[in-house]
Amino acid sequence: MSSYLVTGGAGFIGANLTELLLTDPSNKVVIVDDLS
């Protein structure tokens, strides 16, 4: 099990990176974004 913190998760790169990380169900992903 791996844990990841994605900053800027609402943006294009962050959203695609998050989708890639979540293809492995054992990964834990936390997304942080200020939506600016």
C-alpha cells in the first residue's frame, strides 16, 4: 500500500495523475487544491 499527496488535483495534470494512481486499489490518494 502506498500513500500519495497530489497538490493541484483539480487541474488537468493533477486529475490525470490521480486517475492513474487510483488504478491500483491498494493506493491511498489525498488531493489538495485551492481552486484558484
